[in-house]
Amino acid sequence: MKTKEKIAVKALQLFNEKGYNNITTRHIAAELNISPGNLHYHFKHSEDIINLLFRALISKMDTLMKQLEKNEYKDLESLYDFTYSSFEIFYSYQFIFLNFLDILHRIPEIEAEYELLSIRRKQEFQAIFESFQKNKILKENIPDFIMDNLLTQMFVFGNNWISHNKITLKLNKEEAVQYYTLVQMNFFYLLLNEEQQELYQQKYIK
């Protein structure tokens, strides 16, 4: 890896392990055994590193969204796989979610980008849910306010399950991703057709 990539990888590790408020560029430089000046050649401030990591997170999620959108026959398994993979990515960038409000206030460009991202994600998920209805996975006559509520639930839960785990269950990465993936999947249960509800119970409810 190039020095800039090494800095980003080490910063992500330290931010996740020790909290980004406890880590400075000097800490990162010391961990990499490089001078602070060398680090600042690539990143003038720690905010620049956080900005890069945030964009990397969004890029990984964009890739997952495109994969799901290209899947012509969307079923329960594709939704589960998408959710599981999403939560694996979230966990790998957990410091962002644990310090989300602080980061948004600290870095205005991330706050502005997140507002636009939220609108785009809502449109993407609405199109995906329409595909699930066409494929007779979800019920056809679901009121708009219920679908809007589902999107809100997904966003709120997605942004906060890592904090919940840290405070309460304290599961390791694999356990946490499995557990919270199923919790989010349960949001969809009452919206599934009867046949899909039976499949859901057989496959996901132990």
C-alpha cells in the first residue's frame, strides 16, 4: 500500500478501537513509525482522514446498492444478503456511527453530503421495494405511509444498532452482524405475502 492508504487503514483501526476523539494525527503517525510531517503531507488535519473514510464507506454501500438493483429477481435471500453485507461494512466503520452527530457538526461537507445521500437512498429503496412487490415478495396494497415508515425505521436502526450493541449486548462482530441483520429483516415480516411469511419462518426464525 502507498503511504496515504496505510494512514487511512491505520486511522480506521485506531478510531474504531479507541474512539476518534482520543486519536490525533500524531498517534497515527507514531503507530506507523512515520513523522507527523510525513502524515500531514497527505492529510493536513484529522478531519481530512475522516472525510476520506466516510467517502470510502459510502462507496462500498453504493456498490452493494447497485448489485441489489441489478438483481432482476429480488427475493428474501437477496434482501438478507444485502442487509448482512451492509452491516458488515457498518461495523468495519463503526466509529462513524458511534460519533455520527459529532462528525456531522465537525465536518460541514459531510453533513451536506449526508442530506443528499439520504434523499438518494430513499429513492433507491423505494424502487427496490417496488421490485419486491412485482416479484410477489411484499404485499401489493401496502399504504404509502407504511412504506415511508419502513424506510425511516431502516435508517434509524441502521445508524444506531452499533451503539445499541456497545451499550447492551456487547456482541462480537460476527454475532452482532447476524443478530441485528435478523432484527432489521423482521421489519419486513408483516409486509410479506403469506407464502413468503412461511418461507421466512422456516429460514430465519430458529
